[in-house]
Amino acid sequence: MSALDNYFQTQQTAMRLRDYRQEVLSSNIANADTPQYKARDFDFTSAFNSALAAQQSGNSGALKTTDSRHLQPAGSSAADLLSPKLQYRSEVQPSIDGNTVDMTKEMRDFADNTLRYEAAITFMQNRMSTYRTALTSSSS
């Protein structure tokens, strides 16, 4: 069962990061007309690889404690691995009001991320259906 858990955990990580990226891109689009707004994003591949490396090493991001009164440093939870640090996008075309949102790029990235998220859901559903079929046919 460990291999199965690891597989689904990997898919879950990818889907959570895709969801978070969708929120970031939505925020950029919503603030396209906000003066001085700086578009933000993160590198999905490096965030995904970092989260997987932490999961495989058994590092949840939290320190081991021997007493319940021990404090954890800020930014050390497992949730922080799924909320990567946002970076400002470089300005492609200067605007008079200082806004760096490029709607063409934002809409392209939003659509791409949406398709990848939906593909991950479909892949997960198909995989679960395959496992369900295998379990029910072997018990008959």
C-alpha cells in the first residue's frame, strides 16, 4: 500500500500546486487595471520538485520535537511546501500606471494551468477506476 499512497500523494501535490497557481494567476487578471500592481507567479516545476523531495525524504517541513511546548520556526509546516514563494514577473511592456500585468500572457498561462489541472483530475479518476476494478474483480 505504500507505493499506492506515494502515487496518490504525488498526484495530490501536483493538484494542490496547480490550484494555488490558478489563484495567483486569477489575482493577476483581476488586478489588470490596478495602478502599480505587480504581476506575480512561481515556477511550478521547481515547486513541485521541492515538495516531492521533501515528501520522499520524510521531511514535512516541521522540526522534530521532544516536548509539546517546543516552538516551530515560522514557515516550517507542510502547507508551506505547497505555497511556494511568489516572484514578481519581469515587465514585458511598460505601462504608464506601473502595472506589470500582461493580459495575453496571464490568459495563456491561466488556460494552460486549467487544462493541466483538469488533465490531472481525469488521470487520477482513471487510475482510481483501474484500482477499483482490480480490487473488485480479484474478490469475485
